[in-house]
Amino acid sequence: MGVAPPRVLTIAGSDSGGGAGIQADLKTMLAFGVHGMSAIVAVTAQNSLGVHGVWDLPADAVRGQIRAVVDDIGVDAVKTGMLSSAALVDLVAAELDRIDAPVVVDPVGVSKHGDPLLAPDAVDVVRHRLLPRATIVTPNVDEVRLLTGFTIEDVADLPRAAEAVLALGPRWVLVKGGHLAGDAVDLLTDGAVRVELRGPRYDRRHTHGTGCTLASAIASRLACGDPPARAAQAAKDYVSGALAAGFPLGAGIGPVDHGYRHRG
């Protein structure tokens, strides 16, 4: 009889195109050898050209999924992604209060195609209800501005941006600098320890799913017992490889390759 691997729950939206959201999360978790589980909060009609529709699930359906997993199977880490409405953010935050495990919050605000994925009235609930529950929060430069009002112009701004996010209550913040010029530099800090994660910048069009993938990879490594800095570095390395191997699908932006390590 086999031994169960670490268990990771993703609470996020479904991407019908398979490049981001729940689908990307579960692919990433499989790549890291953990058992991925899901609570779907919204369904999107999505492809390489953009998000064509979003339908939130009823609160009872979201709560029921989370409790079915947590109360029977248990979790070693949780990752949250797209939580489109204020009510869903508040519900998920309340459910996280019942879970004794690391939580990685990907504060998804806008899709890769520029489509808004977080209602304006939900931003304040993310700030005050969800982020204080986070072990690590992983905003990109646009999400930092959305959450704090701080605008990141270059890599030199990352420390101040991280301080602004930490003031909202997470234990650690990983500010992603992938949208900035130069090397792909992310900053991980808890206010005392500061770690720069550097990677090559790839001139690639097919980058769909990078944020979901990074957060899920961090959650997977935290579930395996890694400390935050080691988990973030392993995730950065994985995403860099997946990004380099990204491939075209459809007529728009294709996904990163979650299975690149297993291809000949």
C-alpha cells in the first residue's frame, strides 16, 4: 500500500482553456509530487484570446467543497487564486480560519489578457480579511498598486512595495517583478529577512498561467516542509523552466508548459 503524499488544496476559478486557474494549479501540484485538491469558486469561459465570461458559484457550493476536503482528507497547505466577488473573498477567509496549514494567497486582480477578475468592492475585503491570513502573498506590480496604491517603477522600488504589502498583515510577501525591465527579479521578505530571486528574462509570448503556477509551486513545497525562502526558490526555478517551454495554443497567448520536466 502506498503512502499518501502531502496534500494541497487550491481555492480558485476554473480556466476552460487549461492554462491558468484550477487547471494550472493541479498540473503544478502533480509536477511537485503532492496530492492536489480543489474548491472551484467560479467558472470562466476562457481561451487564448481572453476571458469571455465569469460565473461565480453559490456560497454553499464553495463552502461545501472546502469543508468536504478539509474535514475528511485534511490539508498540508492551501493556495488561493481568483476570488472574484467580495462575498467569496469573505467566505474563503472565514474558512481559512478553520485550517491550520500554510496559506499562499495569489491576489489575482487582472487576467493575462487585461480582463478584470476581481470586483472593485472585493479589493478592500482582500486587504482586511484575506491577506492577514496569508503565510505568503504573491502580488505582481499591478496587484501591488491595486492593494496598496504604491506604483513600482523599477527593481529599486521592490523593498518599499513589499513593506506596503506587509503592512496589510501577511507573514511574508513575494513581490513579483516580471513586468519590469531587465532581469526577472522577485523580492521575498518578512520585514526582517530579504531574499532576491533572480531568473533569466525570456522573450516569450506564451506566458499564460505564470502567477497561478508560481503560487501553487510555493504551496506545494511548503506542504513538503520547506521554509518560505527554499519554497519560493524552487517555485521560481520551476516557473522559469515552464516559461521557457511555453507553447502556442489557439490564436492568442499560449500557456507555460507545466510538464516540461517530463518531456524528452
